[in-house]
Amino acid sequence: MSITSIDKEYVAGTYGRFPVELLCGKGSLLTGTDGKRYIDMGSGIGVTCFGTADEEWLAAVTEQLNKLQHTSNLYYTEPCALLAKALCEKTGMKKVFFSNSGAEANECAIKVARKYSAEKKGDDHYTIITLVNSFHGRTLTTLAATGQDHFHQLFNPLTPGFLSVPANDVAALEAAVADCKPAGIMMEIVQGEGGVLPLTAEFVQAAAKLAKEQDIPLIIDEVQTGNGRTGKLYGYMHFGIQPDIVSTAKGLGGGLPIGATLMSEKVQNVLGPGDHGSTYGGNPVCCAGALSVIRRLDDRFLAEVQAKSDYIFSQLEGAEGVLSVSGMGLMIGIETVRPAKEVLAQCMEQGVLCLTAKTKVRLLPPLNIPMDVLKEAIGIIKAACKN
């Protein structure tokens, strides 16, 4: 039996998979079971930020595997402590809670905001304000936080206490804050699953100002935008703000499952013993891989990410068959004349693996993709857009 037929028989049918069986890869190149070469422009939906089988990442993970693959959080481990230290030093945050995914990181962020607000203002301050078109995860609570109704269908009743307002509408946000006794304001700097749509600087800064004035924890969801993806270590850093809580995952582990919730000085002591937990959170192997990623995301490397982004925008904006290009850094959405699925299919046939986000072609290549490989991929994408 083929991999595809085994998968269809035994794996839950929750994914609309592409007709590609991947076997192995190196860097930005992947190989199918049929030997076909593909350029990876999706990086596992922004996870393999240094590509496949990166040597430095492999060395860090393998070294830790030969020491200690897991222990519970009843004990201390070096990779967990060093990763938390690195994240705090690079962001100015004070504490980190480790989990296994973006949804879990967001669950923790919500719990921190609600507990802080309940203790400071009363337990009637529990509503988390999010944005229309947002996406925060697939648990019942993070689905409730997600501002897209079609994700809610068939799963009601969802966790109560969430209100979505239109993105980039300062007046709507101010009205919501005045009306609902908020426990937090939660937003993505770029709405990824919502169509790769960046927030405006005016809105981000107004939200941060409002949150500070009203003592409302500001939560920035950096699950997809974080860890160098936008050309800064974290997307909020483009706007000169300092959040109270930051959630992240995806690219942090470089290919291993890890989530992190970063807490500022204001909320650093909100969670006490027994308030939250995770059996696998802070796993030493995952933390070792993440530490190798974070240590490499310096200013010089991030400038290279931005240069690659500038190249992609320069090639695609105004190109035949391209209606618009949106995003930040190497998180890019392309609105095309042709249906996005047709563009994807042609790219796949020509050896380039892309993604979609709503009606757009979405690009999330490895951050270290070589320029010659990137140029080859963009050439194929441009040709697919105009046919």
C-alpha cells in the first residue's frame, strides 16, 4: 500500500492534503517518494524556519537526545532555563511558560489576562477583545477567540467571554473597551489565516495606548509572525510597543512542537503553583532546538530576511495576474486573478510548494532560503499567476 492509501484508511480525515508524498529534504529543498524535487515555500506553515535537517539545529537536538529526552516539570533542566533566559533578554519580558503549540500558548495568555484582571478589578472583568478575521487556535477557547464565524460552526457552545471588533477600527475598539469590562485585548500583528493582512501602525499603537491607560493586558499573538518571520524577532517590534503578554510557537522550535507565553513585569507573577501546567511543556529536546533557533536570529540575519522580502514584493507587485501583495517579512499573501488553488496546483507541478490563506496564495519560505533558490521559486510563481 502507498503512504497515501494507508493515510486515507487510518488517519482521521481532517486535512485536505495535496497529492504529494514527502520523503526527505535538505534546507529549502524537499524530495517526494517519487524522487521529485520541490522548493519549500511553506516551511510546514512557518515551522521549519531554518529549513529541513539544518545542521546546527540537528546538532543541538541530537546532543540533547543523547542526554535527556524528557523529564517532568517537577525538576529543572538546562535547555528550558536557558531558552526562557534568552527569550526574556531579547524581548524585555520577565517570565515564560512553555507549552506545545500555538493554541496552548494562547490558552495560557488568556488565563493570565483573566486572572490578572479578576484580581485587580473583579471577576466580572473577563471578556477578551479580539479582532474580526483573527485566528488564535482550534481548542474550544481559542476558537471562541477567533474572529471568524465559519470556524465556530458545529462546535457551539464555545467558551464564553470573547468579543471581536473590526481590525484597524480604533473607534470600535474604544467602544468595546467602554462597554464590556475587558480582561484583555488580543491581536495578531499580521492576520495570517485571515488572509495575510497586516494591522496598521495607527491601530496597533492606539490599542497599546488604550490598554496601558485602562490597565488592560495587551496580548500579542505571535504564533505565526514570531521568531524572525516578519523581519523583526517579533512582529510587534515594528511598532515600538511593549505588550504585556506575547504568545508564540511555530518557528520557535524549528520543527519540534513547542509553544511559549511570555509575560511582562506587570503580569509576571500572576500564575502561581498549580494555576497552570503542561506535561510536555519545556521538553528539553524541544527547548534545545528552540535555543539554537533563537540564538541565530540576530540583527544581521533579520536584515537578510527583510532583503528577501523586499525582493519578493518587487517581483510580484504589479506582475501580470497579480492583484495585490500583502504581508510583512517572509509572511506574504498574493491575491491573484486566477483562483489560488489553480496557481498552487501549477506551482506544485513545476516543483514549488506554496500555501493558501482564504483567496490568496501564501508564502512562508524558510528564513534562510538561498537567494538563487528563492529567485527560481518566484519565477515559477509569477508564471503560474499569469497563465
